[in-house]
Amino acid sequence: MPSLKTLIPAIAASVLLAGTATAGDLVSYKVVDYGIPSSLTGKAGDAAAGEKTFVNRKLGNCLACHQVTKLSAHPFHGEIGPSLDGVAERYEEPQLRLQVVNAKEINPDTIMPAFYRTEGLHRVLKNFKGKPVLTAEQVEDVVAYLKTLK
């Protein structure tokens, strides 16, 4: 089993290689009570599209760190992060959105990458500087998917 020291850079590299939007495309948002209350796109996300982003090893790659029982058909789920079974019962939508956008706003010591942030990041490949991992629409889709995990 690889060590946490070797897994974290590998996971971060695979996540950071997926940037599809640029810093100029980022939607501004306001954090209120450990959450982002408003959709980044102004509309609800698509849960089916969110599941695809969630499991895609070149986009969300959430399964690299998190386990979801209903996704057991996808091999090699991680155990570094908490299980996301029942996450929709533990957190409200604004909290889920902030967790995906930038988990360090909630827990500065987390190893979870910021999926919708371009500033203050470390070890980003030159070709991907200034690009978030996910677009605003993909963030909303992942949030919609997470809301189905009850």
C-alpha cells in the first residue's frame, strides 16, 4: 500500500491536470456561516452530470480520497477522506458548495484540494496556473450529486 506521502502529490497532480476554466471565468461568491449560499451559476446543478464529474479520474477524482457505497463498482476508492455516505444528511447545500469550492475555508489543515480556486495554490504545473480544477457548472453539478447521498 502506498504511503500518504506518495499518494497526496499523485492525487493533487491528477486533480490539477484537469483545469478547464481560467481565473477570468471565476464567479465571485460570498462565504456566509461556513457555506456559499448562492449557486455559482444561478441555477441548480445536474446530479447525473455531477456523478460523472465525481468519479472521473481527470476531473473531480473524488473517489481517490472518498468512499461512496453505491459507487462500489468503481475500483480503487480512497480512504484518506471521510466516507460520503449520508453527506447530504450531515451538511446543508451551502456547506457542501464551500467544501467543493475551497475546503480550506472550513478546515485550513485539510489536504482536500480547492476545486474552484486559482490563487494561493502550491506546486501547480506552469500550464495550469490560473485555472481552477472545475468550472462553476461542474461545481454545482457535484453539489447536486452530493445532495443525493442520503
